[in-house]
Amino acid sequence: MKIAIDAMGGDFAPQAVIEGTLLASEELPSDVKLILIGKEQVIQELLHTPTLASNNIEIIHAEEVVEMGEHPTKALTQKTKSSIAIGYGMLKAGQVNAFCSAGNTGAMHVGAMFSIKAIEGVMRPCLSSHVPKEDGSYGVILDIGANAECKPDVLEQFAVIGSIYAKHILGIKNPRVGLMNIGEEEQKGTQILQSTHQLLKANSKINFIGNIEGRDVYSDKADVIVCDGYTGNVILKMAESVYDVMHKRGLEDEFFAKFNYEAIGGSPILGVNGNVVIGHGVSSPLAIKNMILLAKKMAESNIYLNIKQALSS
Amino acid sequence: MKIAIDAMGGDFAPQAVIEGTLLASEELPSDVKLILIGKEQVIQELLHTPTLASNNIEIIHAEEVVEMGEHPTKALTQKTKSSIAIGYGMLKAGQVNAFCSAGNTGAMHVGAMFSIKAIEGVMRPCLSSHVPKEDGSYGVILDIGANAECKPDVLEQFAVIGSIYAKHILGIKNPRVGLMNIGEEEQKGTQILQSTHQLLKANSKINFIGNIEGRDVYSDKADVIVCDGYTGNVILKMAESVYDVMHKRGLEDEFFAKFNYEAIGGSPILGVNGNVVIGHGVSSPLAIKNMILLAKKMAESNIYLNIKQALSS
């Protein structure tokens, strides 16, 4: 198995990415090769310090870098030799089983849409995130920012995609789908949410348990939380910040610590023809390590193929 | 000053309401009269237990009760002798300076719209809530559930109303307004949010600091958080549940404890011709006490008149 990593992506790249890659390589079996894509000489130098060495890391040179603030589409069109463009090229060609980056989120999303492309039948690929639960298990929330507004049929598809993800990656047999809303009753919320409720209720492919509310982010009521990208983004950033504020105030707790972005590692793009994870811009080596381990998990079950099959059946 | 309290409103009414009213009466000066509206005999019996007695509490009899699950409009049309209907009647007639209830939220909102009515020029009255900040001060978030979807001009008006509230109730001189969004850049978010951003930027009545994000609920970046009722509801319920989960896990902290609904007390309805607070359905005596203290604060500065004046100028 080969996992490509954008060595130049993230606020603390390439240093943090290389350190994180080495941390991951220590935990992964020797048949998992990690491919660092970026400026070869820079990576070589960082890798060759005595403390940083591993056998299962390869380097692929990329002359260019998509910077964090760049316009996604423009950057990708112009910088065909960037680490993001090359990573997607390798993923598309089947040279790697997964690609991950803590770089420009927009460019990663656009890159997925233009290179490996959306799975046939997928209306809007989305970004997802694991949601820790008190019993130690995880759920998944989608979308968390790729599509600020979503129509009912798009939200319905998120429910189907999220259920497949929860089954194959989180090991949940019959994942419970909840629609994020402002009350339990069917007629609650916006027109879009009311229509979505009806679509989800009628969909036999999923286990819809009804509307859930803000308080259920922390409960174990639903395994798959469905919402538009605006709402999911607000929820996720709020949950991450709860950990930050607690940490700052000297409150330590293993449950809330799981909401630390470093522990979650990254956000899978779901609904595209390949296994892709986007990491947090501020990723530390620990966050990078967990992003790579998540990419490995996705590659292992080849989650994108499961989604593809489910949508064509 | 007279404050009317719906003695029959809330899951634990009338017991919890009466206990809470007595707690409030102990803290309030003797010129603040608390008017309990509800079934006189029931209230009398509860008040006349030896431990429960106060001089500044009056009872106004209400034969009927709007139950928690009832359809708001239907209930209010049919139950003209309910505690909610009578409370609004007294508020409209100027017999009391504020009215508060932990009962049927929908009925309280509809009651406001049909009795005291929206202030001229207010497109959509909204529900608001205080948001505790780490430095000990408070901000305000609006809407938190009255209007699931909002157009840009409605959100703009929330910003104006919230600023007046922050000035007069929270004592903030030049309140900073933040638009809840998924990134700092102007072009982030839905079409509605993008348009709202432009309206807020151009509005000279407010101190717009730009977009804020989910993580800023806990930061002190903005004093007035503007969002639609769906988003505000998700945020508030999530924040309340953080306290609940922490409490359950034995984590005690004075900052997060302020997010306990009991401490916040209630949600003012803003943009109507009167001072109205809606309490949480599950209100305990402590929550009722704080709901009454909030109503008193609103009555003191007659906040609804400040909003009315600001909108007509």
C-alpha cells in the first residue's frame, strides 16, 4: 500500500509534515510506503538529520507549492508541478492508494473535482469529520464546509454516503442517521430541512432516526450527522474550540481531548474517485501522523469504491 | 415596577415557578412586585406553606393553561383565559412592565406577535440569548430559533437590535457585531451570508467587525453574534450540552458553568412592543429566578422602547 503525503501543505510545512510522516511510519507495517511529495532537496535535508530516518519513506519531487492563501482553481491550473497537482496525478494513475494534505483546503477540494472527479451519480462531494462519542466510539458528520448550502436531495445523498463510511471505516453495523435540526418534530426547521426529513424517512438504504439537535453532537444518539456545510463547519469549529478553551483553563478530560483537531487528524473528502484526506492548516506532527493513519484506514477498505458501488446499485 | 410571571409555564410548573419567584423576591427590592398568573387556588396553596411567603408577590387568576405540546396559534385563540393570554393582556394594557414564562415557546412567540405585536418597522422579531465570555462579561446571540431562515435585511436588523440590547442591557459602549460564517473572507458562506456581510459593512449604525466562526462562540471577539434561528439554536443547544456533559463527567469550571441554562435564565423576545422573556421548558427554581431577574433588567431600561426609538430614527 502506498500513501502520498503533500510535504509542502500546512502552516508548518515541510518540517511538521516530515516529522509527522516519520511518526506514522513508526506505527505502520513495513508494507505501507509513505510517499512525500515536495521539494526534494528540502525534504532530503530534513529527513537526513540523524533522528529522522525510515526505510518506508520515498520522496517524489515537486517543484511548485500551492500556498495557503492562493485562489484554488487559479493555483491548480497554473501550478501543474505543485505537490497537490502531482499527488492527485499519482492517485488518478493508481500509483498510490490514498492522498493527504494539510495544505490549501480549497485547492485540495478543487483538485479532487478536476482530477479524480466526483463518483458518477454523486451530486456534491463533501467534507466529513469523525465525531468522538462518550462511549469511546466515533460517529461521522457531513458536510463540514465544502457546500455551504445544500438541497434536500444532496443532503439525502450525504446520509447514504455517511452510512457507508460509518459501516466500513467506523465499524458500525446499522449506522443511525440523524438530521441536524432545531426540534424533533418533522415540521421543524427550514423548508429544505422539512423536505430532507421526508426524503430520509422514505429512503430504505439508511437507518434514519429522525431530527437531532445541537445537544446531540455530544450524545450518542446518531452515528451519522447530516447537515449542510455551513452548519457542519460551525459545529466542528465550536467543538474543537471547546477543547482549546478547556485546555487553556487547565481542564483535562479524555473525552473532550478527542475533539482536539490533532487527534481527529483530518477530514476525508467523500464522493470522489479516490481516498483523500485534508488536514488542518495548523497541523502539528501529531495531527499529520493521525491524518496519515486515517488515509491508511480509508485505503485499506478502499472506502471510495464502497461508496461507488452503493450508489450504482 | 411589576413583573408578570406565568405560574403554569414549564415542565415543573407551578411548583418550580413559585419557588423560583420566591427566590427572586428575596433578591429584588420591595418596590418590584411579582405577579404570578395561574390557577389561584393552586398557587395559594403552594405559597402558603410556611417556608414560602413574601410580601411583594401578587396572584392573578387564570383558569386555563396552554400545555407544552399544544399548537401555539390554536391554543391562544381558544384559551383566552390562559395564563399566557392574560399575561400578554396585562403587558399590552401597561399593567406590568415585563412578562416572562417557561411555558410553550411557540405560544409565547405567537402571543407576542398577536397581542403586543412587532414594533413598527421590525420585519421579524427574534429570540436572543446571552453568551458568557471568558473575561466575565456577556455577549448576545440572535436569532436562536424564532426564524429558522432569514433574509439578509432581516439579519441586518438583528445586528441593529442586538447592538441596542448589548448597549442597554449588557452595558457595552460600542458593541462589536460578528456575522456567524465559515471563514473570515467576505465571499465565504451562502449567498445570503455574502449579501448580509455587505449590508452589515455598509450600516453606519453598528460596529461590524466582520465574519466570525464557530470557535468564536467561546472567544471574546464579538459582543453581538448574528445568525439565523436555525444556526443560533444549534449553537446554543450545543453550548448548553457542553456544560451538561462536563458536569456529568465531574468537570467543574466557572466559565462553562455560565452556559448552564439555569444561569442564563431565559431568552428575551426582541423587536416586539414589550419586555418579554421565555424560559427553558425544563426550568428549575434557579432558572426561574434568573428569568425573572433578566425580565427586571429589561423592564428597568425598558429595552423595547430603546429598540423602537432606534428603528424609527
